[in-house]
Amino acid sequence: MNSASRSTHPSIWLVFALALAFVLPFQGTRHLWGTDEGRYSAVAVEMLDSGDWLVPHRHPEHEHLSKPPLTYWSLAASMEVFSRNTWALRLPGALAFALTIACVFSIGRRLVPERPWWPPLFAAGTAMLFLAANVISTDGLLCAFETLGMAGFVLAWRGEDARVAKRGAWLLGLGFGLAFLTKGPPGLVPLIAGIWFWARNRRDFRANPFTWITLAVWAPIALGWFLAIVWNHPDRLHYFLGYETYGRIFTKAADRHPQWYGWIVAYGPVALVGVLPWSLIVVWDAWRRRGAPADESTRDRPAERFLLLWLLVSLAVFCISRSRLVLYVLPLLVPFALWAALRTRQWIPGTVGKILIAAWFVLLLAVKAWLPHAHAPALLNKDSQRLSAAISTQVHAPIREVVFVDETALYGIRVYLDIPVLRVDYGQSNQPNVDDTLNHALAQQRPGRLWLVHMGTADKFQREVAASGAHAVPVMAYGHYRGFTVAQAGSTPPQPSGQDTPVPASPQ
């Protein structure tokens, strides 16, 4: 590619800015939903409050080492700059989305040089990739860093010249080092396809992507935090290698669709909805060109094989693993978008096509704007802000800690009420997110605790409290939650509110 043709390409910084402008609207309007968003946010708040940025804690007394710290660092840094609000918590996801699109542009200009803006358009408009940028999780950052690493791989393969191609080695090390610091070994999955493809096509590469430079850049970024933790706490090595690696891949310990058909349940919706609208366009384009002679150039065949290898090998790994969630395959939408753009690069949309594509992007923004107002019954018990508002409205005694009993904890309370959140079970549990047993927590006799239980187990909770020599006083009700304070024997129990008040308004 000559310099004249390169000068007609938009700047990678312009692509980044456009992607960021597209993803930022309505980014902070949705509450913290479910346990994961709240837990990641609570860990970041604990970092800010304690000043301990090395060992993540979901509670001042309980570590949280299920993920490396890069996601927590990004959330904490964003809140430090922009204060503790949902916009600041979702900003890292928006930046990760913009970085992903910029890296797709870098890859696309080398795999689809005649239309380098086509792949980032496909990636930005992929339904799941866009909407996932509004979710607080590790997967958005993981997607960005894996794509950064693969952009380095492609640079080594098809860089403009040997000097430029040599930059691919350190870029690959940087991207996958950050990916490992985001999610550990799963962050290296695309390298399986990369090493395979490089081994079979070495002569086509303008520079070696796997050199000592790659390792020198990757190792301190990827391993520095793990080594620091294991050095101070050698027993953590068994946890990292046992539960978090072997347990999630080969056992059902994580209890995330571990059945043989679990990959269909977890990843089926992505294949049906998450890759819209480009899956339909690829099918339509193939039907439109049926019977026509193949016009793929020699240059395009290796690119298509590379993208399919990246997509399918990674998908096979996630299907084999027995821990499966929808967002795990988020990074696979990148090779799909690149492949779809490569397959349809000769399609020039007419007026109707351009209108439909523009309408799709408007629809994505509309869905994102609608999400904060989606108060379906299924979301009622997963909204940390609404539960926090109910606590503030109904509980009049000072609350110093919220304890979820045998229930998935909504850690977002830590953000909204600045109160630590604890999770206890009735008996011993090997789940890493369970902090204690109910009997031991009751024996501590800490004042100012609000105990939240499912309404179906409220009677059981009251019996357990009575057996410990105390009495449970109902003080609130919200959704399926029932809230109690615990008074010790001989003390004067507070008067319960006793009423299930209406759900309070949810300020944005």
C-alpha cells in the first residue's frame, strides 16, 4: 500500500473519537443490576476507602481474588476522577469499546485495505458488542486488550514494511499482558489460533510476532500482580490454579451452565441476536451472489482463514470449558465482525441500505436509552439502587452493614449507601463469594446490621436467630426481600416498621 492511499484513510484517533462519541450517550443512566456489576463496583470502592490497590476486597474483612485487579483499578481510578456514580463506573467500558473499534480499524486496514472503515462500522454496530459496553464487567476490557494484541499480530503479518511490522511483537505482548491482568488465562485464548496460523504461514509474515520482545513486554504486565500476591500469601497459588483455572474449566464448581448442553444455553442467544444485523446481511449477500463465480483474491483467502480460525478455535475452547456465561464470548464478536466485513466488502449499499444501517445505529442508541426504564418484575430484585432506596426509606435505625442470608448479594449497596455488604449462608459453603456462616455471624453480635433474607426463608431465619438466643425484628420489605435487625436477649427490641411500602422512585 503506497503512502498516497494510506493518507486517504481516516486517522485511528478519529475512529477512536467517533466510537467514543457513539457509546457515551446514556452511559451512566442505568442503575447497578445484579450481583456482578455491584461486586466489581464494591471492590473498587473498597480500594478507594482502604488505599489498598494490591489486594482486592469486596468487604473490608474479605478478599476478592476471583479476578486479577485491572478492572477494579480502572473503576476505582474513574471514580477517583469523576466521583462515585454510575457514569464513572461505566466509563471504562465505553473507553474499552472505543479502543476495540480503533483496533478493529487497524486490523481492517490490513485485511480489507480497499474499505478499511467497513470492519469498524461492522464492529461498532454489532448489537452485543455495543450494548455490553454499558455493562460493568471484565469482558469489555478483555475484548479491547485481546483485540489490541491481535492487532499487533496482524501488524507483524501485514505491516506496511519490515520496520513497521516489527512493532507488532511488542504490541502483541502489551495487549495480551493487559488481557491476562484482566482475566487471567482466558485472556490468552486467541493466541491458540494465532500461534497455529503463524506456524503454518511463517513465510508470509514480515516480522516474527513471537520474539523475546513479546515475552519481555508480556511477562511483567501479566505476572507481576500474581507473583506479588503469591509471594506474600503462598496458599493463594492453589486457589488461582485450582478453583479459578482447573475448577472453572474442567468441573462444575462455578455452577455456570456446566451441563453438556450448557454452551447452547449460554452462547445460543449470541448467535441468534448478539451478532445482528451483520449475520443477516452476510446471509443476504451470499444469496444475492449465488451462482456467480468466486471473485476472492489470493490475498483474501489467508485473511478469511485466519479470522475463522480465531473465531472457531476460541469458540471451541469456551464450549469445552464448563463455566459458561453469555459475555464470555464477547471478544469473539471481533473476528466475526471482521470476517463479515471481509465477506461483504464488495457490497455497496444503496440509498435504502444506507437508511437501514443508519436506522440500526439509532435503534441501538434507543435500546440503550430505554434500559434504565426497564423495571420488569425480573429486574425488581436485582436493582441495587432501588433496594438501597427502600432501605433508606423503611429502616430508621442506623445501619453499618448489610448482610444477605443465603441470597445472592447486591453489592451495589456499597456504592449507593456506602455500607459494607456481607454474604452468609446457613451452613458451610465452598463458594468463594460466601463470607461466613449464619451462626458464626450471629455469634459476633455486631450492632447496626441489617439482615436481608428471601421471604420464603424468613421463618427459618427467625428460628435460627431464636436458637442463638436473640430475636429477629422485621424492619422492611422490598420485592422478595425481608429485612430484619437482631436484638440480643434481654435488650429492648426496636419497633418494626411492619409495612411493605411501595417501591420508592429511582433518581437517576
